[in-house]
Amino acid sequence: MYGKINISVKLKLVVGTKAMGGPIDYMYIGPMDVKSKYDAKKNQLQLSGEFTAAVKFAKTHDLYFRLRARRKDQRFDREAQSGNVPKIYGKSPSRGDTAGRIVVTDKVPKNAIIVSIY
């Protein structure tokens, strides 16, 4: 399931605040295994990705929260709780993990269930 993030909070989420460790000015968009080449004559560093202004990225991309299991073998469990708080994912049989994680993405599969978050 994906939750579409409202435009009113996208900028704060991407750029951040001082309390969050920001603000950030640019985002690196490219492979996680960054390749680089340095030209000493030009004093120029070339990377395998590109830098995009964080404000521009926030304004031009739809963003979604995605709830993910920690392990592939975790399944939805309507009985799972932590204290008296309901959880979504049950215990992983292979590792014993019980937590999910929330990630932010700008891409969703065509068959995704999308809810709006205001």
C-alpha cells in the first residue's frame, strides 16, 4: 500500500528543517554504487549521477509513503500487537523480526493501492 503525500508537506519532507538535520540544497539522483572521475587539470569531479535542487525535486515529483516488511517472509497479521498498539506485520519466521519500515518513493507499481494523506 502507498500513501500519496500531500503537496503541503512535500517540501518540508524533502528539504527538511534545521531540527531534522537540514535544510538540504541538492539531492544526488543516480546509482547507489557511485562511480567518479576526477580531472586534476580542470579541478573537476564527475559522478555517475546528477544533482537536483531539493526544492525543484519536491515541487516536480509526486511522493508516496510505502509501508514495507523488514523480511520477505513477514506477512500481514491482524492479531499482531506491540503492547496494546496494533501492528501490521507479524513475526518473521526466519529472523524473528516484527517491525515494518516506512520508506518514501516517487514511483509506484501500476497495480498499487494508493491512499491520500492529508
